[in-house]
Amino acid sequence: MAVQASAFWVREPGVGEIREETVADAGPGEVLVRTLRSGVSRGTEVLVFGGHVPADLRASMRAPFQAGEFPGPVKYGYLNVGTVEQGPAGLLGRTVFTLFPHQSAYVVPVDAVTLVPDGVPAERAVLAGTVETAVNALWDAGPLVGDRVSVVGAGMVGCCVARLLTRIPGTEVTLVDTNADRARTAEALGVTFALPDDAADGRDLVVHTSATSAGLQRSLDLLVPDGTVVDLSWYGDTEVHLTLGGRFHTDRLGIRASQVGTVAAARRDRRTRAERLALALDLLRDPAFDALLTGCSKLEELPEVMVALASGQLDALCHGVSYPAS
């Protein structure tokens, strides 16, 4: 019997709406999931909401279960946790993570869901996609024991990277951001905090996540000679301006992109994307990640919430979306 579901759509740039959809029963090899919580991946979703996906990147920026096309109408998102209501006996009643948009119920192939480990609450499990990005970034960056590392940009991804870095013995980690209020977040994550002008240089590695020219420039300035910035930022259609006439050349500095769409080259022949996501969920047993959960709204409020996030009126890391009980 078909299920009625509610979903968030970007009708046009800057305008969201809730649409009603009919979800068919799960067929062979599929599961029907009832959503418990979803999360707004603020950086990417705000760019999508504002219509800032460049035309030449629209195909590569598609979410796994996206409906519609950029710039809109489009149903976009990829942080979803729910309960399996139909499917194989071993999954019934289990809590799973899926790279699915903000929708109250949906059907996907069995291999599209990943079990949430016991002890990881649904509201924290929505961070799995972001922690997966951080895992991939560290596979790209290859930090070493005792490294001095700065993470420039204290958004969701930067905070996840900073927390994972604390697990490497002897590593000195500083979270750098223009928002002084992020000092409290840094403390909860077990790392130090600095404003950009106060950040110490001589860093063995810098991870950049602020998606701003100023942040990337400051990241280069903090490096030791022959050091590399690993840049996780997605800039959309925003131009990046850098000053490369100084020590960028004399000190042989580097900028390396990292993104989650493919497994990092350092692990590509030994880890699948499914294994990487399962690792991210296991790492979320750490309650320190709760510092990234900075508010929650009902699904029907999401059109207004996205406007507030896009304008900066709502200062959030991961904003959660709650769903009524089935």
C-alpha cells in the first residue's frame, strides 16, 4: 500500500516549499524508510538553495537521490536517518543512514542504506556524511604523529576534521575562524581556537574549509616551507582571488583539492565508499560531535529556515530537521 510523504523542494533560487509525494511499497531488494531526522549540510545546501551551482558542474553536483534539476525545482540533500519499515527481515525496525533529501518516507535499494551502530543517536547520526568527508580529507592529507595542524573554517566539515585529528597522538590542532563564538565549539571538540590574525604559523599541514578567498589565503600564510593546504571548500560560482607573488613560490607551497565524491587516492584500491561511510558512522560513537548539533526545526518550517541560513540570520553548524512519528 502506497505511503504519503512530505518533502522539501527548492522551487526556484531562494524559495523553498513542502510538497506531498506518494511513495510506493518497497519491492524486492528495496527498503521503505520512515525518516527520524535529517540534517542541513549548510555550505552545499545554501549554495543550492541560492541557485549558485555553475551550469558546467550541475551533473557532477547531483546528490545520489536528487529529484529535479538545478537551479530548480530541485529536491536536494544527503543527511537522512530513519527506521526501516519494509524490507529484508534483518533490517526491519533498524535505524539506518541514507544519502537522501529531506523527506518523511522513501524507498531506496537495500545497498543504499547503512546501519547506524548501537549507541549513536539519530540526531548525531545525520553527521555521517560530513564525517565521511572529513575521513576522506585525512586520507588525502596524510597527517603524521606530532604534526602541527590548523583547520581554517569552523563549519561542519572543519569541525569534523578537527575532531578526527585529535585522535592522532601528539597532534597540535587549532581551529581558525572569524566567528569568535566558535571558540566554545573548539573547546568541546578538544582543540584550540584562534581568530585568523592570531593564528600561529609554521604549520605542517593546513586544512581549509571556509569557502572564502581570505580563508584560503590565510591557510597558505600559515604553512611551513614545502607545506600543502588541503582544500575541502566548494565555492560554487564564486571566484577565488589569491596573492601568489610572495612566499607561495619561494617556499614551494601547495594547494590540493579534496572532495568526497571519490575515495581518496591513498585508499582507493583498499576501501569502498560503503566501507568509508560505515567507518564514519562508527566514529560517531564519540559524543563530542554533539557540539555540532546547533538547532532543530520541523520539516514544515524548513522553507523559512533555509532563508534564515542563507542570509546568515541563523548561525548554525548542523541544523536538524525533525519528523512526526508514523
